[in-house]
Amino acid sequence: MALARRGEKRTWYATGMLGTSVVLLAATLLVGPGKLLGVGHAWSLLAGYGVAGIFASALWVLPPSMLADVADQDQSITGSRREGVYFGMLNFGEKIASGIAVLLSGILLQYFVRLAPASPSQTPDAVGRLSLLFGLVPGLMLIGSLVLIMPYKLGRTAMRAVQQEVQHDVQRRLAGRVR
């Protein structure tokens, strides 16, 4: 949030998406048998989790803040407060996406990875495929979804104007009630 106050939300959100995708891709490309970071090194896992956590925090913190800006813009255009609708749609969309992700991951684990049931270890092919599902697929999806954030144009200057308009509208309505 401290960084978001110093720059544009869209830029920080896109940075978070890109950074998270790079960490996910690095997990697939650098960690594993015969790869640069190999296996069994806790430091690489902890470092990766730390860096991913920093970048991914933007993906959890910024969307509600950006949605509040959209609600203010909507009020300045329509005169109605509908932030409940927007936040409800965001929450519902997250629930649908989570459900689909869990469903697809189960299907992909069963048919693509082909885990060995009740086995203490998995085949090298299964481990490689699991690595693709863990890092490569979500990383590429995040990169692809960067396109979806580009239409968001509510920068600092535009939001100041919107918030002043909303504040003026609220004051005007309150003044009308007092009389």
C-alpha cells in the first residue's frame, strides 16, 4: 500500500502480475532435477515464496482499492452509490474462479499429471508435469491477463477530479436536506 500511494495503481498491479508470473515461471524452469537450483534446497524455496508474496500482495490489495475508484467514478456519472454491487460482483467472480480452479486442478492432476496412487514418490514424468501445472500454466495465464488491466484509466489526477465531483455532489444533496 505504501508503494501504491506513490504511483499509479494500474502500474503497481501490472508489476505485481508480471513479478508473480516471473517467479512462477522461474519455479518451473529453475527448480527440479537437473535444473540450475536442483532439488532439496530450502533457501531457494523460501526466497521464492518471499518474492512471490511481495509481488502477489498487489494482486490481493489493489483490486478492492481500484474497485472503490470505479464506484466513485460510477457515482459521478450516475449519481447513485452502487459500490455494494461492484464488490459483490468482485467477490462472486473470485468464488467462481476459485471453484473452477479447484475443479480443473483435480481433473488436470488426474488426467495430465497421472499421479501414482498411494506411492511415497512420483515418477519423473509426473513431477515434471506437476511443475508445469504449478508454475508454467499459471505464470503464462497471468502474463496473458495483463491485457485485462490495460483499460483501467483511473490514475491519480482523474481520481482527484472524480472525488471532488462526488464530494461536491454529496455536499449539494446534504444542503438540500437541511433546508
